[in-house]
Amino acid sequence: MKKVVVLGGGFAGVEAAICLKKYGFGVTLISDRDFMYIYPVSIWIPTGGINPESARLPLGKLSAVHKFDFITDEIVKIDGGANTVSGKKSSYNYDYLVIALGAGKANPEGVENTLSICGTPAESIKIKEKVDSLIKSGKGSISIGIGGNPKDPSAMRGGPAFELLFNFDYLLRKKGVRDDFELNIFSPMETPGKRLGDKAYNMLNELYENLKIKKYFGKKIKRFENGGIIFEDDSKLESDLTVFVPAGSMHKIFSVSGLPLTEAGFIKTGDDLAVEGGNNMYAIGDSANLEGPSFKGKQGHVAELMARTAAYNINEKEKGTRNYKGYKEHVHILCIMDNGKGATYIRRDSKSEKIIYLPVVGHWLKKFWGWYYKNSKLNNIPRIPGF
């Protein structure tokens, strides 16, 4: 039985491990933490909509259900020539390697003065504590920012920022203190959210206006300070709480591992997701350079698509065929954008764009997705297309 090592316990790594085990490989999943953090539902932790444990999927339990091995270790180097990866605890040999470690984060000056909804799980709890403190004081200014990677627009994470912003607005209105708070959104990009499509982009701008959210777009960030954001023109946006969602960038171990990288720092692969020039190495999810339409974005469902494609191609290679599949023609945008009391279904592909307003039911639909994702994985329930 050939051994596959999967690096990373996020959407891509988990899906790859499950699929490869079904193909009959010996699979070892290695992650630096013992749980998968379900980022799409973590938006409700800062508002008290869910408890932090609800966003965690224990990888030990998951591995027991799907019969793959799981090891908690932090990978520090990949040696493709020796078919070995090195962790802080041990080294691991493989016949095939799937790299799903995610991406690094842009690190602008003063970023330690911000918190991120896409950072460590502890940061979501800190955001909640700060918001609770501001509400208790009765007033404040909350600013949410979206960073960009000018070398790869697909690495931008806009969705979580939009959702958290609208959930904060809803929370403050429920508490009866919205008029005493200033909500801001900022980004160095001129039109964040545009890749969702014209309909969704226009919807976002209507929401900013209707909810009295101030926009600061198209201004580069010079630095973050305790108490605000300094833009390139030296103007300052005062902020009691700054939540910043940086764009993805090169993972710290890629440069020391001799991997072929794009200018933006992502691993180069073919449409079959095999690493260029690699020996039985595949890269998926945020670690890999994403191909597809011009509006493409790195999302969880895209990471799972890449994982299933890579697993299929590894199996075909092992069988000795060249019946490989590609992924990029299937890349599309899909999200349920929650606002606390409802949601909007957004889908865009190469042929069309669609938005459907789902008042009330949309919020519960997204909550159901979180419950379904976690429990379907733990109970080995077949996935529902579209979920």
C-alpha cells in the first residue's frame, strides 16, 4: 500500500485525506493543531452567536471515523528530493505528498495593533471581549479592513470582513446602541467585493449607505497604530477596535523547501495540481496558485474541489493511467453572506452571476451548513452537492 502524507488540517487537507483513504491509500494527515477550525462559522464568535467549540472539528475523532492516521506536528521543511518532510517532533517519509498548509499572511507595519477574524481561533475570542467592553462603555468606533496581495488578487479575503461588519451592525442595533457607534470599512483596493459580480457589489454599496457604514477604499495602508489606521496620505482613521483581514501570501516554509513559487509566493502546479517539477507532490487550497476565471477567489469549496481532483489524479497515476482531471474550469464563486438576521446567496461562474436575498431563513441556512459540515464529516455522511 502506497503511503500519502497530507500536510494541513483545513478544508483542503481534510477532504484530501478522506478521499485518498477511500481510494485505498495509507494516509497520514499532519497538522499543527488537533482540530480543524471552521472559519466560515467563526464570524459568529465575536457576536456571541456560537460558542468557540462549535467552530472546531476534532481531527483525532475525524481520523478514527475515516481510518487515516493523524499526527500533531508543525512542519518546518519539505525535502522533495528525499521524499521527506521534517516537523518539530519528527521526520516523515512518503510516496506521495499533498501540500495543504494554507498560506502565510501579509504583515504590514503595526499589524499587532489589529485582530483578525481569519487569524488564530484565539483572536475571535479577543474580538468578542473587545466588542463586549465597547458595548458596556456605551460608545466606540469599530473598523474592519480587507488587505490585498497586488501580485495575486485571488488571495484577498473579503467575505469574512463583510459578514463580520454586518453582524456587528445587527448586534449593536439589537443592543440599542448603534447610533453611539461608528462602523467603518477600509481597503487599499478601489472596489473590494467586485469579483462577486456587479449585482452583489451593488448590494454591498447599498448596505453601506443604508446602514450608515463609512467607506475608506482605494487608500493604501501606511501602518496600524493603537487607536487607528494611518493611510498613505498620513490621514488617520480613529478606531477603538480594528479588525484586519490580510490577504494570503507565501507560507514561511515554502522558500526554505525549494518549491517552485509564483511571484506572489504560491506553489506552481498544473491543472492536475501536481507541483511543477516535483516528484509525486501535489499542492491544493491556499498553498497553491489558483487558476481559473479572472474573478477567481480562494474559498473553502474551491479548496475541496482541488482536494478531490488531486486525490483522483494520484489514484490514476498509481494505476498507471494518464486519465487525469483538471480543476480550473470548475472554479466559481459561491457564498452565503450572513448579516446576523438573514443572508444573501451569491454565485458567480463564467456564464452568469446570481444573488438571492434570504431574509431570516438565510441566517439559519448558513448555521445549518456549519452543523452539517461538522457532523457529516464526523458521521461519514455523503456530501450534498452545493454544500
